[in-house]
Amino acid sequence: MPRALHQLEQFRREYTHNWRVNANSHRNQGHYAWMTAQVEGYLRILEIGCGVGHSNLALLKNGHTLVCVGGHCHFTDR
């Protein structure tokens, strides 16, 4: 693998790890519950930049139908 591609892959993995940590913090602080309260009454939601899926789960648990668009394939590794 060329050095530049190796560096890009390393950056992507670090970004994924850091976002997962931040997403867990948002979940633990109740931010996703707050978010779902803001869209109460809307049955269908388009979420762009879905991250690790915590917000998706919160919305689904509250009865929303989701269309999710995300561009970071490493979030689906686990």
C-alpha cells in the first residue's frame, strides 16, 4: 500500500475511534433523548451523517421511520 493511502487509512481509523467516544458521551448525557423530543410528531426522518447509530436507535425507539445517509464505512465495522 502506498504511504499516502496507509496514512489516510490510519487517519480514518483514528477519526472513527474518536467519534465513537464522543457519540457515547452524547448518549450518556441524554442528548439523543433531547433530539428525539425535538422531532416529535414527525414520522419520517432523513438523517445525514449517521455516525455510529446512537441517534438512529433513539429515533427508531420513538417510532420514527428513518432514511440514513452516511459516508464513513468504518462505522459499520463493529
